[in-house]
Amino acid sequence: MILNNVPLKEYNTFGIQAIASRFAHFSSIEELRELLSKRGNDKLLVLGGGSNILFTKDVEGLVIRNEIKGFEIVEEDADAVHVKAGAGEVWHEFVLKCIEMNFWWNRKFILDPRERWSQPNAKHRCLRCRNKRRV
């Protein structure tokens, strides 16, 4: 459902009070397709966790918030674990889940301040490495 004149304060980590002329959230690819079919000629802004955006004025057009969730091990062998995660997963929670499952990365791993992957066409991310139990 597309709402009109929605305050964006709770959708950005700076807490800036901006207004989206049209706003909706989606938690599946089907919902995203439906929203995009109703977009019309509106400009489009895809919003994730709101930590990589600074609103300086109200937003004209359609703001859609990615809330696609999911965590699945799609492949595991002696050298790698491939994880599929919804693009709306909170990065910090994803990292903690991987650590809890004893997965690790080749490089120094830090928690990314960007909470979500907000790409509209990215249903998942696959992370991999070359040693046992590494993601």
C-alpha cells in the first residue's frame, strides 16, 4: 500500500524530519513488482536502514523501503559456506548470526554501519571464502 505525505524521521539514522510525498515498504519481490507497477512517473528512492542517507529536504516521488528478510545456507563444502540473505536484513544481525554459526571471513571483519542492502533488484547476497567454515 502506498501512503501519502509520510514523515521519514524514523527511517534515517540522523533523525531528520523530511516528508516523502509517497511511501511504501516491501518484503518480497512480488510486492516490489506491484509497487513499481503503481509508480507512474514518480521519481524512485529505495531506502534501506537509513544510515547512508542525509535528507536535506522533503522527497518528491516514491520512497520504498526494502524489508526482504531471510537467511539460508545454500551450499557448504569443505572449503566454503555460501549464504543467501534477504536484501532487507540488518547487516549487524546478519554478521552476528554468521559469527554464532562459526563462519568467518579471510579479511578482518567489521560490522558495517549500513544496516541493510537496499538494492531493489538484489534479492540476496552470497558471501564466500576458501577455508573451512568461512563465509
